[in-house]
Amino acid sequence: MSEQSGEPPRGAGPHEHAHPDAETYLRVAAALVVLTVLEIGVFYVPAFRPVLVPTLLVLSALKFSLVVLFYMHLKMDSPFFSFLFGAPLLLATGVLVALLFLFFGTLTLRGAAGAG
């Protein structure tokens, strides 16, 4: 509310949330840099070879979440917008995982049939 007129500030709706300040954006950017350096480091460490793909997927998911929450402002927006973004993302992920299992199973069965 404006102190002099008693009216809400221009553009302020009843459910508007305060956006982060520049310091928060810089911290998120620093976290993204650190996660990127970790991704590069994990790729070059031989001990991570057995779990390379899952590790990189987790690190990428963390980076994706930070970008979506802060730079796309889903953290501060209405939960409806988060639903509009998240529901198709979950559906696409489910379809992708189902297709991976389908094709992995097909390749495994072909390999087993051809070996005998």
C-alpha cells in the first residue's frame, strides 16, 4: 500500500509475490556455475564411469529446477502456472521412460533370440 494515498502500488494484484532481488539471482547463477563445473568434473573422473549417466541426469535436473524456479519465475507465480508447466513435463517424461523400456526390451529380446 502506498503510504500517502492508501492505495496499493500500481500493478500490484491481490496475489502478487515479491520477486527476488539481484543478490538472489547472482546466488542462483553461482549455483548453476558450480553445478556445471561438477558436471564437467564428473565426466572426467574415471571412478564415476559406472554411474556417469545417472549422476549427470541428477545434476542436470537440479540445474533445470533452478532455472525454472527462479529465471522463469515459477516459484513466485501462481501455482496454476506451475501446474501448466509441470503436468505436460511429467507426461512427456513418463512417455519417454515407457518408450525407453519398450525399446530396451525389444533390443534385449532380439539379442537373446539371435544369440541362440
